Amino acid sequence: MMDIDAVSDEYFMREAIKEAEKAQTLNEVPIGAVLVLNGEIISRAHNLRECEQNAVAHAELLAIDKACREQGTWRLEEATLYVTLEPCPMCAGAIILSRVKRVVYGASDPKAGCAGTLMNLLEDERFNHQCEVAKGILEEECGSMISHFFRGIRERKKLEKKQRQAYELERQTNIDIE
């Protein structure tokens, strides 16, 4: 039998996945986040780095920014952040500074994950605030979205390369005939 927290974690992670799907429709890396306070979503966001051409337009930062404005405070001390991918160093810093109580993430990020994979900024006792971390919630679903997204990019790049090569070959052939 699942406990109530596990059921809640899956429910809110599915809401974060909905945000990630929005990012994907915009050709953004499919990462979504929701911030929950007292059992209710107080903000939601998805990656917008490409759309906004802004390096800090990560889902977590956008969700934190919206929540702070809505709540009228920078302290989110009782909030839980649900995010489909393990936070990067920048997002982990914002999470610590905004005093988020708990972070729940889906897929681990071996290249930039700062909630236990590459390093663990969120639970580092050298900071004046630490977050409780729960990982691997709907991990397969979250991870496959990201894997599929990047696989599609690699396939498009291969196709574009083949098309360029074919064009160059045709161009060279036409030059040789003349």
C-alpha cells in the first residue's frame, strides 16, 4: 500500500510533467516544475531558455519567481518543488536561497544534477538552509521525455548533414558537367 506522500508526490509530479510537455511543444528541453504549498499548486512553469533567449529561464527559477510574487515573500519555507529533472547548480542555489523546504525530482542528471547525482548542494550542511530531497518519482516517464527530445535533435542533425552532403555532391557534379 502506498502512503499518502507517495500518492501526492506522483500527482504533483504529473502536473510538472504537463509543464514539461508544454516546453516540448515549444522545442524547449522538456522540463517542468510546480511549487506546492499546503497541498495546492502556487506556481507552475516550464523551460523557456530558447523562446526567451535567456540562460536563466529554467523551469525551477520561473516557478520560484512566480511563487514569490504571488506570495509576496521571497521565503518559501513550507513549499515543495516538483521538477521533472534534477536541479542544476543555478537552480539548486535559487532553491536554497528561497528556503524551499522539499524538492522532489523525477530523472537524475549525471551532467549537472546538484541534488545528489553530480553533487548535492541542496542537503549540504555548510549552507544556512538545506532541503529535504526525494528523487526518482516517475523517473522513467521524466527521463524518457528528455531522452526522446535529445534523440530527436540528434536525428535531425544527422538528416541535415546528409542533406548538405547530397546538395554539395549535386553541386559538384553540376560544376564538373559544365
